[in-house]
Amino acid sequence: MNNFVEINPGCYIRSDFVDCFNKLNLESIDAVFEFEKGKNLAKANLASFRQRIMFETENPKSILFLKRYQNIPKLTQFKNWLNQRKRISVMACDLEPGIKLQQAGINTPQVIAYGERWNGLFEKQSFIITEKIPNASSLEEKLPEIFFSGKNQFIKNLAEFVRKFHDTGFRHRDLYLCHIFSDSHGNFTLIDLNRAFKPLCFSKKYLIKDLAQLYYSSPGDTITKTDRLRFFLYYFQKEKLTKSDRSIVKKIKLKAERMAKHDKKHNRTAPFEMKQNESR
């Protein structure tokens, strides 16, 4: 993070955006939390201590996403500290995995600014601003149009990307198609890293959870059973699944089916259970 400037205590901005942020009066943590321009990206299921805003800049010209956190429950903070094995802000739970993953060759959103403020032992406020991934959309939005290089090649690339991510030791814990973006060249980027961590134990359990979330969110009207098998073959780097591999795949499917039961209670069809004649 050598290209960041601390413009006020605890508030860091990438050097090429300093003048731009000065013009927007985003020169301190207080200013960031008072900022009301842009589009509020509120969601019904978004925790009350989280807020997301999208806004544009002119020089340099970009689209940015602001995530800010305040009044974070102490229990949430304790859980983050346990998962990350140190006292850490909510913002840093997103920032630090992103840096480590980029060092390992996994694309993550480019960070433009970040900051944190503590009140004794506990976090008072924190924020992170990232840049929109150029010419990219989530896989949830782009299927099946994304099969520009052929479905088989797409599945191979995706399996290799997910395996490379897991080989770092990280587990995402929210690995749905909406959190994997692809650009016009077919390059993948992993977003929403706030829950990503390296488990000390039960690593296989969290790997199965990740793959079950990916399996669950892959629409059945686009991704066939053969496609799913092909994904696992590429992921495990096998020409034929071993008994151990098949055991993992079975657990993945069972996990996805348990997730689908929740949808059925709300009269929804799980994405992987969709049929060709059903609307996505």
C-alpha cells in the first residue's frame, strides 16, 4: 500500500485520487461519514451498521463504491477477531484478504481509500472505497451470454479460478455467482471479501460450503448435470473422480439441497433447480 497517502489520522487515499477527493470534501473520516452524494445501495437484508453508496468522480473519471460501518455490535467485532485471529476493523476484513489474494494472483477490486477509528478496545467507524471493475458484470448477470469462448472453456476457467482461490487457504463463505465478476476478456474478479478468512480448522467444511454456494447459484436452465460434473473434474484436476472426490461432491449437493429447502418455504425455486421453461 505504498501508493496511499494518509491525509488525516486513520484516513488513507490512493495518491492519484487525493486531489479528486479534496474537491469532493472527502478529506477525513468524518467527511466520509457525512457524504450523502451518489446512489444509496441499500438492501433489505443489509445489516443496520452497514451502508453502501455508489458515486462517480471526474478526474480521474471512475465509478466508486463506498462501504461504511458504524455502531458495529460488539459480538460482530468479536467474531471478526476470532476469524482473523487478531483485533481488526470491519473494513480491514475486506481490505486485508483483498491484498493477500492479489499477491497470490487472484483479482479483487482495486482499493481507492480506506480508514478506521477506534474507541478504546472497540471499533467506532471504518470505511473502504473500491473502484468499479472495468467492463465487467457478475456471472449471475452474464450467464449464458458469457459463453463467448465456449461453455466448456468457461467452466474450465471458472474451476481453475476457484481452485486457485482455495489453494491460498482462504474460504469465501459467500461464494455465489453474484460475487464473481467477469470482464470482456473473460478475466474473473472476486468481490465481497468481508467474510473471507483462513480457517485454523474445519477448512474442508468451509470449502464444501463455498462450492455448495456456487453449485446452488448456478442456474439449472443454463448449467446442466454434465456441466457440473465437468466443473468438478477440472476443479479436482482429474480425468475421473475418485471415491474421495465423489464423497465431497455428494456433500456439496446435500448442502445445496438444504439451502433449496429454505427457498421452498418461501415459494421460490432455487437457481440450480430451475428448468428450461422457467423464468430466471
